[in-house]
Amino acid sequence: MTVQPNSIEARDAAYQLHSYTNARKMEAEGSLIIEQGDGVYVTDNTGKKYIEGMSGLWSVAVGFGEDRLVKAATEQMAKLPYYHTFAQRGHTPAVELSEKLIQMAPVPMSKVYFTNSGSEANDTVVKLLWYRSNALGKPEKKKIISRIKGYHGITVASGSLTGLPYNHMSFDLPIPQVLHAGCPHYGGFAQDGESEADFVARLARELDEMIQAEGPDTIAAFIGEPVMGAGGVIVPPEGYWKAIQDVLKKYDILLVADEVICGFGRTGKMFGSETMGIEPDIMVMSKQLSSSYIPFSAVMMNDRVYQPIADETNRIGTFGHGFTGSGHPVGAAVSLENLKIIEERDLVGNVARLSPLFLERLNALAGHDLAKEARGIGLIGALELKQQGDAAGTAGAAMSAACLERGLIVRNLGDTVALCPPMIINEDQVKEMFDIYAAALDSLSF
Ligand code: PLP
């Protein structure tokens, strides 16, 4: 790509520092400018159309250009564009959304706390856990166990929970209260000759040993995505979550399910916790909650979490936490309408119906010369490519570029190339997506 002087691409490179981007490469090459979206497709500033195979960032569940969400936002803007939820104030959209989420929860939940991004939500979780431990008179109970390759965001606390090198390197993370347990990727971390059941048993044993070594009374919680997303679409083996939960129960350690990607249908059930048999104390939601039409996120907690926190606010006189945008009325109104669309159009059912085709087409590529492993569940999947020599990520980046050239947007996480299309996708579009994906794979030569 050559950047024309004064073009939108040149101005982008001139004035913006971009996330997950090599800034020097961007200065030389510019960026891809997306102008418009409709259904599962987006169009760039040259008029070229792409299937958005990643729903943006795993998030545009109802597809692009959904008029009902536009209407919900504009109506709310006209009525009450902003109000806050500080100091015993409220507004109807946040009340209705919190009520709706508690009703939808797969396990009994008590309260919702609203935030604006997945990172903010997980940052809030860390603070809630610390506040609760202090409320219980257990000031030493502050450590949180996350996992290698887990992704929970990028703030100081949530970036520490994340278990990926790029999110720590040169940022002086992780903070000392965060520990990282083993990653449940059998294909990546199993020892020679280890069966899946033995692998699961070892991960549970290692978690138990970590808790013992640290001191069970120092551990506040374990956090995990039901299915890991940004770490490379890692579907844990059968029995993994049961084995992990057995260990946590033994030591009375809370469980946080980060449903930011899995939530609202992605895995074929409303929540990843249902698909994986997880009974969380806290659930973190964002992305498909508002289909990312507007930044919005939520933390849902049960009474074990809420009651001591409520007592502590009473002792101190207030809950000293809150974002100006917490429970923003426009975000809440859009989220409510988005959930209505997901339910009315049975988009969770659509994921479950299309998943066999999606996985069949994905798994068919596992035998390709360049492929190492195919992984997926529901409508989220990835093909991990073989690393080319010492250059980790080269194969993934080439695949991503080959897909883009052919009109498909995917995301390469190193050499793993992910797919996570809008949940409104239909059978023909799944086929179209994989036809392009397969042609792109065939076009690669190293
Ligand atoms: N948690 C998970 C599971 C995520 O996938 C992400 C983002 O990809 C986050 C948290 C962070 O969300 P945000 O980018 O909105 O801060």
C-alpha cells in the first residue's frame, strides 16, 4: 500500500496512534479505512466490500446498519441524552437493563454494575474483589488467578489479568496481585503422551498447588473466559471447567466468568457459562451486549459478592467508585433493544443451527499443508497455521492479508487466524466466507 499525500490514510497516520499496530509500519503504509456497514458486510473508502468475518472485534452480533439500534439511540438521545447513576440518582434505561440482565443470568445473580468497556468492567471486578475482602476483614485475600493466554483487557489491573506477552511488554505489567495459571489448550500445552483427561487433571492439580503455595487465604478469585478468544480461540477440553471449579470450591475462592466475547449467544447458548457448565459468582459482559454500536459493559454479581460490599459502603458512608458514563442512558437503551433483537430473531438459535456447517468447513482446513490445528465452537473459530521458520506471526499475517485481498476481514492472533462473524449470518454467507478463507489459504506460499 502506498500512501497518497493528504489522503485519509495519510492523515490517519499523521494524527493517530492506533491500537495493536506497529506505528512505524502504519506511518509507511497507512491504514484500511472502513466507511460503511450493512449486515455482515462492510465497505472501505474505495468502495470495496468485505465480509466482516470478525464482527468488528468479536462484537457486532446483530450486524451493521441495524435501524432498530439507530432508532433506540436517537429516541433516547432526544428524551434524555445523559444522566448519571451517582449519589442515588437513576434513569429508566439503566433500571430496565439491570433488571433484564438479572433475569437472563444463567445462575442466581443479585446486582449489576455498569461500565463502558470490557477493560473497565474487569478493572472494576478487581476493585470489587479487594473491597469485598476488606469488608470481610480479610485484607490479605487480594490475589487473583488468571490464566496464560487469557484476555481481560488492557488497563493496569485488567491488563495484568491478561496473560499475553504484548499486553505486558514495556508496560511494567502484571501487577503483583495477579497470578497466571496454565492455559487449557490441549494441542498447545499437553505433554508427550498425555491424554486429554490427564491434561485436565494436571491443570487442576497445578492450580491446587499454586493455591497451596500462595496460601488459600490470600486468593480472592479465579477469572477466565469460558472459551478464550484473543488468546487464539481456545476451547477447553471436556471436564476442564468442572475440575477447576472443584478446586475453587475446596478453598472458597470466587469464580469470575469473563463473558465479554462468549456472552449473548456466541457459543450457541446465551452465555458461555451455560455451554461450559460454569457457575460464576461474577459475570463480565460487553461487546455483544450493545453489539458495540456504543461503548457499554456490565459486571453482574451474586449476593456472596454484593452483600459484604453493601455493608462496607454503609460503614464508609459511600461506594467510592463510578464512571461518568456508568449506565449511560443511550448505551442502556441500545443494549436493551439489541437484546430484544437477539431474542426476537432467535440469533442464539441461528448460531446453534449454523455451527455444524461452520465447524465442518473450518475442520476441513485442518488437513491443509500449512495448517497446524482447527479450533471452534458455536460461531467462533480459528485455524492455527504452522509457524514459518523463526518468524512467529508471518504465516498468520500473510493469511490475513490474503483474505483481505479477496474481500474477507479476519484477525490473525500470531499465526492463529480467527473467525467470529455477526450472529445474523446465513448459510450462504457462511459458505461464501469459507470459500474465500480456503482460497486465501491455498494462495499462500512460503
Ligand atoms: N475481556 C475479553 C474476554 C475480551 O475479549 C476483551 C476485548 O477483546 C476485553 C475483556 C476487553 O474489552 P475492551 O476492549 O472493551 O476493553
